[in-house]
Amino acid sequence: MNTIKAIAARRSIRSFQEEELSEEAVMQILTAASQAPSGKNRQPWRFVVIRGEKRAGMVAAFREAIAAFKSRGEDTGSAGWTADVMERASLTVFVFNVHGLDPWLERSTDQIFQELVDVQSIGAAIENMLLAATDLGIGSLWIADVLYAVTELKVWLKEEGQLVAAVSFGVPGEAPDARPRKPLREVARFV
């Protein structure tokens, strides 16, 4: 598949078949991520892969954080549904910014700028994973809901750095249609 076709074919998959991904496919996806461009070639990413029996602990830590938010009367949006999706996925990759700070910590202006560059680089790495998965016929879901559980997941994962996102992967159990997109005239301006 060429890149333009992979971009057009990529979908957010929220239903997975009970089938493990091959080690070769997982390594291809992670290799694609590590080949992303990064500001000043800092390569600020770390990928933590959770699969097999470890998924239960991951989901338990996530649900614990969701319950804590709800007990304070705070809305968690689709986080509960996302935990269900992560539980059924073959594997989930947590993506960390090794130079970043937790969201509630103070930053200097220089740290803010550098973190923005690093997070953009990490976004490119995540997109590379999604496109590689699409090319391999593997479903994926880019997950921001894990930010509700930053502390709980970092403790469970025994990981430092800034948790940016997670991506779940598996054999697709659905084939959703493309979501509507805004027309280019609304999102692009030529000067």
C-alpha cells in the first residue's frame, strides 16, 4: 500500500478479534515509530508495550483512575468505553516523552517550547505507527483518555517521563466508514 492510500484507509478501530499479533508485525510498527522525524533529532519517545496477561493490570489501573475521577463528581467522557477497548486489543503501546514533565508541574518558557517540539515529534511517531498498522492490515486506536490515569498508569508501568498517549492494536473486528472531514476551504488558507 502506498502512503496516500494508507492515510485514506486508516480508521480508528474500537473492536478487535481475539487474535494475537505476530512479533514481526509488532516490531515493524515500532520500527516505523522510531523512524519518525524529531526536532533536533532528540527522538524523545519511549514505547512501553503491554500484551497478554499484563493487559488485565493495565486496565485495572486505568479503571481505578476513572473511578477516582467519578467519585469526585468529575466527567470522564468516553474513558470507561476506552478501557473496554484496551482490554480487548491484542496489545497497547504507551507513548512517553522522556524529557517531558507531568501536566501539573511548572515549566519555564524554554521548557514549554521544547516540550511542544517533543510532543509534535511524538505525534509523528504515533502517526507512523498507525500508518504502518494500516499497511499491515492491523487495526489501531490512538488513545488520549489515558491522560485521566497519568499517575496510576505511570506507577503501574514503573515509568518516568510524560505520558503523552497510548495506541491499542489488534486484528480489526470492524470496518467503519470514513468519518466526515471538513472541506479544505474551511481548514486551509492560501496567501
